[in-house]
Amino acid sequence: MRRDLRVLGIVAAGMCAFFDMYITMALLPELRQVFGAGVSQVSLTVTATTLAVAIAAPLAGALADRYGRRRVLLIAIALLGLATLLAATAPNLPWLIACRALQGLIIPGIFASAVAYTAEEWPAHESGSVVSLYIAGTVLGSFCGRFFAGLITAAWDWRTAFIAMGLINLAFLPLVAWLLPRSRGFTPSASVRSSLSGMGQHLRNLPLLATYAVGFLILFAQVATFTYINFHLSAAPWHLDTHALSYIFFVFLVGMLITPSTGGWARRWGAHRVAAVAMTISCAGLLLTLLQPLTLIIAGLILSSCGVFVVQAIATNAVPRLALGGRSAAAGLYISCYYLGGSFGASLPGTYWIQLGWSGCVLLVILAQAAAAAIAWNIWAPQRNADGRAPLAPAQAAL
């Protein structure tokens, strides 16, 4: 029973991390009107957060290696709730962007700690399934943040949405603290500096670096898709408002339902095959969004997001298994690359949007997903000996 409670704690932690990560994504057309800003300017409310996450993640991982997964995770949840409340007081767009960056500096403390905690507290044959449930929790949190923020903004204003999500984060704090017991498999590093210095070995680990690249590409694709689809659907012929756009994020719930199965699929058919199929499905979904019927666009977004969530679950589980020590630091580096991809995904497609519209964004995202599939196929495939026997490395086998 206690093990079941720990799983719920991991899921709840994943939700906390994502309540606020993309809270402004459904609000972009609204913020554009409120602040009288352009598409590129309001998109910075997404970019600032993901870029700050990328910058802070290695340090967050090192802190978790030194002071403990659970402690860093709980402190991060508390600070994130307070930072979200602070964002509600922003008097103008630059201040809001700054507060969004502050949120991004705090969020990695949850990610790096939760992933490392899972790798240490569950045996290898179970951790893949637990990580998949953690990813499902992040998907649910991401949906709730965007959906409820959109509804609250439509009913009141964007400030009320931030207040509500900040209070929800703080309410989750005692729940996560109760569900997650103290670590049993944790061994602290000698110091934060020693944990950071150990990152050199991660940067020389080719399978780990390739997994970082996959993470970069899949979040690039996801953020680009769900940032610019809002502008696409708020224009003719759909003219969807903030309230209607918030319902778009129901597509994430489908991904939440299939993600827990990812670990089993990877063990049965191979991580490289599952990732390749997932990216193919995701690309097919993106092509559907080029059509005009809204039902087909929604179906395309479902397929696109499901493919991304599957690959995200595989990559997240791969990182601590491929790391040769310093698991939180390795997870921190992965998070840096992952959210650096998200930062580019929120900003880079803006040029394509201006010149080519939604079709230009779709082409860019498909190229990113194809590259992710190619890397995953080559790196995550089991390496066989000359006699045809299967892979030597336990870390690779864990994929």
C-alpha cells in the first residue's frame, strides 16, 4: 500500500511542475489584447519560462544530489506557488515575463528530484512504469494549468487565473510531502560543486547526449505546435476566443491515458521501435491540422501530442539509467536540453508564422520530429555482439 502511495506522490509532483509551466499558452491572444503587444512579444511569456528552466536545471540537479531529492522537491513546490502568486501582481508585460522567468528558475527542482527519486526508490524493472505514470502526471498538470487558466481568464481575468493556480500548487505541497517518504536509496554527493563537476562524464556519454538531443527536439515540436495553433485558430475562419481555445488542451488527456503503457511497450518491442512509430503518428497528426474542419484539426493535435508524450516517457526513463552516477545532475542536463528546445519552439517558428503561416510551422515541426525519430532509432536500438547476442550494457538494456 505504501508503494501505491509513493506512485501517487510521484504523479502529484509531476502535476505540480506543470500547473504553471504553460499557463499563458491558452491566454496568448488575450494577453496580446490586454498589453497591446505583438505575437512575438507575448510568446515571450512562454519562452522566458522554458529558457529559465534550461538555465537552472543543472544547478537544481546538483542541489538534489547534495541535499536530497525529497527536500529539494518540496521546497521547489512551495516556491513555485509563491512565484505564481507574485506573477499575478505584474503591472505590465515586461514584469510578467520576468515573473515567468522566476517560475522557470524554480521548476527544475521538481523535475530533477522526482526523476532521480524514482530511479533510486524503485527497482529497474518497475521504474519505467513509474516514470511513465510521472509523465502522465505532468500531462494532467499541463492540461489543468492551461484549461483552467483559460476558463478563469474568460470568466474574470488573467490575474485571477494566476492566483488560482498558485493556490492550487501550495495546496498540493502537504499532499506530496505525505505521499513521498524519505529516500532510502539516496547517497548525497560531497558538495554541490562536486556534483556539478561530475557533469563532464555526462557530456562524454554518447547515448546520454543523444537522449538529450531527442528531448530537445520533442519539446521544440510540442511547444511550437501548441503555441502557434492558438494564433491559427483565433483567426479566420474559426475565430476561437480564449474560452474556446482552453478546450483545445483536452487533447492532452488522451496522451495521459496512453503514456502509462509506454514502459511496457518499450520492453516488449524495443524503445527505438516505439519511438519511431510514435513520431510517425505525430507527424501524421500534424498534417491533419492543415485541413480546415475543426474536428480533423483536433484529431491531428491528439495524434501529435500522443506521439510526443510516448517518446518523452522513454527518454525520461533512459536518462538516469544511462547516467554513470550523479543521476539528478544527469536529469538536470536533460531538462536543460529539453526546455532549451521548448524555448526555441516558442520563438523560432515566429519567423515561419509571419512568412508562411501555420503551414510553415507544421513543416518545421515535422522536420524536428523526423530528426528525433532518426536519433532514437540509432541510439536506443540494442547493440548486439558479433555473435548476434544482445546488448552488453545494463544501462542500454534498461531502455
